[in-house]
Amino acid sequence: MTRLAVRENMISVMWPAKRSLLKQGILVLFGSLVIAAGSQIAIPLNPVPITLQTFAVMLIGCLYGARLGLMSVALYLAEGLMGLPVFAEWHAGIAVLLGPAGGYLIGFLPAVWVSGYLLEKGWAKKSSLAFCAALLGDLCILLLGVIVLAKWVGLTMAVQVGLIPFIGIELIKLMLLSLVIPFCWRRNKQA
């Protein structure tokens, strides 16, 4: 098996020809916009809202792969730091990254890389493996989120307000991803 076949991702399946820098830039911008849109679909909780950001991050990682997914998340974070209201509930700025929800946002970086890398290695072909890849990425987000939140409210409270309310909804998101990702791969392989 060639190295190219091992590092295959959804985008390389859809656009098998060599991607230009322009195409990659468009993909990265689109990925950051998908994450920004997911951040606005929220259930407001204090201090961290439940959003579709994690779903969007995992989806981008699983479809784009580790490298383009990581660039999409980095652009999303840069957009928020530059003052564009892309964070949950239309927030922006460095105060968000340094605040109670900052760990979750920073956790997007390792999460998208982990899920993207595993999908590049073939974990997209089966629902169970796609679920595991997305779960490992999601755990990066939750772990970093709780660690940073604990600095604000203490570890016990961070687990109570920053982890427990998310478990059920995150499992639903992961199950959805585990169905969507293999379906997309099979559909595009047949095209």
C-alpha cells in the first residue's frame, strides 16, 4: 500500500487530482465557517454552553483529514481572536480563549488532528471505528475543557458543569458522526 493510499481523506476521494493552494484555502475557509455556524447552534448553559461546535470540528477532521482539519480549526480560532463573532453566542476576542470555555476551544486543535489522522488511516470505513476516532477527538476537547474550567471553579464543579451535562449530547453527536462518515466515504468511493 502506498503512502498516499494510507493518508487518504474524504477530500482526496472527492478531488483526486492534486489540490491547488487556492482549493486548499477555500476548503480551510469553508471548514472554519462550518465550525463558526456550529457554534451558534447552542443551548445556553453557564459557564459553558452546549453547541454543535464539537460535531462540526469532528466532522471537519473526519472529512478533511488531520492537516486541512487542523488548519480549519486554527483559522476559526484566529477569526475569533481577530474580533469576528464566531465563538458560541456570537462572542469573540482573547477573553473567550482565556476564560472558562477557553480549554474547550483550544481542545479543538488536538481533537481535529486525532480524528483526522485516524480517519486517514482507514477508520472511516466502519461505523464502530469512525465512532472511536470521533470519541478520541471529543475526549481531547472535554479533557482540556475541564482542566481549564477547573482553574475557574475547581475540579469538582468543573466536572459537574463542564462534563456531566455534555455526556448525553456528545454521545448523540458521536453516533451521528459514526453513521455519516462511513456513508459519505462509501458514497464518494462509488461515484
